[in-house]
Amino acid sequence: MELKIEDAAKYAMSPIDSEFASICREGDIFVAENNLGSGSSRETAPLTLKALGIQVIIAKSYARIFYRNCINLGILAIECQETDRISYFDQLEIDYIEGKIRNKTKGQEYVCSQIPDHIMEFVRCGGLVEYLKKKLH
């Protein structure tokens, strides 16, 4: 029997933070450190985050396939070398065009990757499949 993504999402990040899935809300930003998604070659990991309402991920670096899966699923994946300065529940404002993250809670600003328009179009559409549906119809 296969576990549905919504059911699997209840266990996302549980080895690290047993409360993670229960405190996630629609529109939350997931912040991580280095090589996020390493060993995750399938869409399941980013799908569970999306099912929890995560729309943006900020990490110091990503495993290549995980990064691509995020974009393909419509999750904005941003690189920032200062994620260790961000705490749980900090209020963040992201300017993906200028490549800046403002931490409104701490009054800090961090440099992040700028996101090209074609990648943002995938994200705005909800992922690659929805983007292609829009372009082909």
C-alpha cells in the first residue's frame, strides 16, 4: 500500500524536529543549511513540504536534483549563505529580483540568489506541468 503525500507530509523532518509538520502553515518559508535534499532523487521530499504549505525554501546550498524538483513543483528555492542567522518564526521579506532577504524580526538584511524570470514563471504557474499546460493551450 502506497502512502499518500498528504499522509507522508505528517512525518516531514520528524527525525530532526518532531513538531515540524504540526506547526507548518500555508505560505511558510522553510530555512535550511547546506546541501538540502542530498540523497533525495525523487519528488517526494519537496512534495511533502508543498503539502504542508511551504511555498519558499531558503538554503545555503541544494542537492541539484532536489533543487530542480522544487522548481518543477512550483516551490521557490533560494540560496542564501546566511541562513544560520535566521531563527524559527522570524518574519522574512524576500526580494528575489534584487537578491535580498529582509529579516523584519531582527532588522537584518541578507544577500540571496536572484531568481531569473523564466524560473519565476514556473513558480507562479505552480510548477513545470502547469506552466506547460498554460503555454500549450
